[in-house]
Amino acid sequence: MTRRFVPLLFALAPVVIGYSGQSQARNTQPLYAPVTLCEISSHHKGVSPKYISVDAEYINAVPHGLFLTDRRCPRKVLQIDFADNGLDPSVALIKDHLLQIHRADGTFRGIIKRDSANGRLFLWLQSVINFQSPDYQPEPKPIRLPEPPFPNVPPE
């Protein structure tokens, strides 16, 4: 009886292994395609790739907005925006110190979207890697050593 089930188990093993691999892939972050600002075309209705990673310079031009620029294509900029809540800590840093950070370099990852009001592309910022700004330096946190245990009084 068990001899009949052995070939069946070998036949079903790739299906089960493949299914578990697919469910794990759904839970991970999306793959961000590395692009330059020069490669992003604003003329097409559909944007490909949708999830991008851009090495660029961040410029805070309040009240006009937040932009990414690249020295390799000086006439092109990409506006950025982010959600009101549930932000990645790297994006929350930018939002919390918006008036202090005027320029910065980094790798900006997010989703390319099109503004329904004016039709322009913008980057819905999801995370930032290697964010470096000459305007803002985080304050060092003090080192707190563990407290020694209290001695027994009276000594034993």
C-alpha cells in the first residue's frame, strides 16, 4: 500500500514547495528597479517600471514642493510626496525635519505615480537609503550604562 503513495509524494512535492515559495515572495518588499532621472519618461501614460530606486539629490523648495534632481540631466526634476501616516523611519525623518533639511543626497525608493490634477509624474516615497544632508545632523544619543545591583545590607 505504501509503495503506491511514494510516487504520488514525489509528484506532489514540487507543487507544494513551489506554492510555499510563492507565498513567501508575496510578503517581501517589491523589487525596485534602479533608474536615473534621465531614464524616466513623463510622456507615456503607463510608467514602466513602477517601483524605482533613484540615486539623486533631494531639494526642499517649500512652498513649491520637494524635488529630486540629478546632475547628469540638469533640466529634469521629479517631485516627491509621501503618506500622512505609517511611514518608513527614513521617510519619517524627512517629514519630521522638513524645515531643517534643504538639500541631501541619497537613494530614494518608491512608486512612480501620475498626479490626476496636472498629469505630472511624482515619486510616492517609501524609503530612503544612505540619506546624507549637510543641513541636518542627528543629535547623538547619550550612552546609558546598566545600573549596578544594590549591595545586600547587611552583608551576609
